[in-house]
Amino acid sequence: MELRSVTELQQASAAAKKDASSLDQDDFMKLMLQQLKNQDPFKPTDNTEFISQMAQLTSVSGISEMNANLATLADSLYSAQLLEASSLIGKEVLVDSNKIALPSSGGVGGQLTLPVSSTAVNVEILTPGGEVVGKVSLGPQNAGDVPFEWNGVGLNGNRLPPGNYQIQASYRNGNTQEALGTQVRAAVNSVSVPSNGGSAQLQLKGLGTVALSQVIEIR
């Protein structure tokens, strides 16, 4: 009877173009049983070698189970993220933006974060072309978060047409006027979760798509 070692069997398996990295628990078990069947009874497999092969079998089995558990965990996280994001539909969120969407009735608002106290804080509303058509004067403010609201009325005293506008904020810091970032509130119209992972995407009314991770506050 021709005696074949585990090494020879593995080489034969490789010759059959099966990647060794793809061996699963059943493959290892078959190799070990084949080795036991074909071993020389006068020169049985060394205990150390046999234990080493058993350790390989355990390792392969553990990796296979870990991969299955990770896949299950990924599915659970995907479902949880989708459920969490879907609960935001119809709610208002606060995000960093220099755009604001004026509805056909009512106003829009947002928030500024002052690094220092100021004697004068202003928010200007501009057309997409850069023309200043509205202004919100907030007066003196302490350092920290400062909310603002714009009722849609322009510099001429008339309500401006609904649509998208740009906003820019500034504050007086001593004798200088400094620019300030703006945060805007917008309603969530819909949500989606990328199938390949990543943060849920929120479709905001008038502002387009932002990642859930960019949301600063939820109302």
C-alpha cells in the first residue's frame, strides 16, 4: 500500500488548484482521516505533529465561526442603523450649512456658535448670485450657542419668494468684524443606508443629502 503523508495530500490538493487558504473544517478532517488510514503502523504519526494538526483544525473552525458571527453582527448593525435613521423622517435636524431653504410660508432658523462675547452679531441672507437681500440683527451676545430665526422678509420689507438662499454670519470682536460659521435647521424627508457600509444618509428639505454623523441636534 502506498503511504502518503499530510504534506503530500496537501500538495495534491494544491495541484487540483484549491487554494490552501480556502480549506474549511471538513477539508482538514478529511486530510487527517486520510493520514490515519494510510500511516505506516510501524511508524505512526508523531503525537506532536498530530496535536499540531488538531490545533490547525481548531484554528480553521474558529476563524470560520468568527466570520459567520461578524457577518451576523454587520447585518444587525445595518438593520439598527436603518431603523434609527428612519425614525428621523419628519423631524428637524441641525447641520452645518451656508444654505437655507425658505418655505412658501413661515420662516427658517438655525444657530451660531460664538467663540467670545460680542457687542454685535448679524446674519445676512443672500441670493445664489451673492446679492444681500435680507438681514437678521442679533445684537450683543454672550459666547456660546446663539439661535437665530429669519421670517423670510427682505431688506425692502416684503416677503421674499420661497427657495434656496445663502447665509453668512459675522460678529464684532473688539474693533474688527469676523466671519462665523452657520448651522441650519431642516426637515428630514427620507433616509438611506449604503449597502456597503458607512453612515446613514439623510435627505433634507432644501439642503440635499447629509450623513447622519453630521447631525448636530435633533428636534
